[in-house]
Amino acid sequence: MKTKTLEERVKSVIRDVQDFPKPGILFKDITPILLHPSLLQEMITAMADQFKDVKVDAVAGIESRGYLFGVLLAQKLQVPFIMIRKEGKLPAKTIKESYDLEYGSATIEVHEDAIAEGSHVLIHDDLLATGGTAVAAAKLIQQKGNVAGFSFVIDLTFLEGSKKLKEIQPIIKSLITY
């Protein structure tokens, strides 16, 4: 019997939720992964291995599901973790980046002292869709540092988000694709 790949095992625990957050969307729910500690540990090791030849000084996770794996990835890489949050959620002085959404605009921010000047920051989120939020996160990082690469658990390739990201940094890695 053939042993399942890591991608096959991760896909087997991701839950599809129809019509969330709005009708017509098939949401890929990664939260069931958290119920499988050994799978989670294997995923983090695999994600870290994807960047073993890349200079990474810190990992920045995008709120909120980007924190789940991002902080573990930073720990595995033995670098600091930086929280990228929605506007108004961080208590100290911040730098901001606004971007357009299908239904309006949004602003994300990071503590001003979180990014060391000239550092190489790996941006992590759970899912790459159209790339808009990741592009905004990259612009935010570039205010003080450099984008070392992009890391995702899932890449919805049919939405072609990686095309936007390649213009910023061609190092884009994901564990699984749909």
C-alpha cells in the first residue's frame, strides 16, 4: 500500500465549509489541523525546510490564522515573530498600510519597533487567494525591511495570487494547492 504524502494527509483533515463567509464560497477550514499535533509538527518542519536556504531574520504572521502556524514557524526557524494586525488592534506606535478589497478597503499595521531596519522578513498566512492582503503585508514590511519570501499552508492557485507576489519576491512556498 502506498504511503500518503504530507499534502494528502493535510488535505484529508482540512474541512470544506460551503457558503462561508458568504454564498458561493467554499471555505477551506484549517482549524481541524490543530487537533492533530503530530501532523502539525510535521507541517511546521516541512515549512521551515522550504526556507532553509533563505535568509530569514523574522517571520511576520497575518491576522489571525497566520498566527497559528506563523509563530510555530518562527520558533522552528529560531527567529522573532511579528504580528500584522487589523488597524486599531495594537497598543503601541504602529506603521500602517491600506489596501483595497472587493467590498471596500482595509488597513493593516505592525508595531513600529517590531521590524529591525533592513531585516529579512518572511511573511506567513494560512491561505493565498487573490494576494491582496499579502501584497499589503509586503508593502508594510518594506517600510523598514525586506521581504525574504512568502509562506502559506494553502495556495488556491486558480485565483492566481502568486502572480502579484512574484513582482515583490519570487520566493513563494505553500504546503498544499487546490
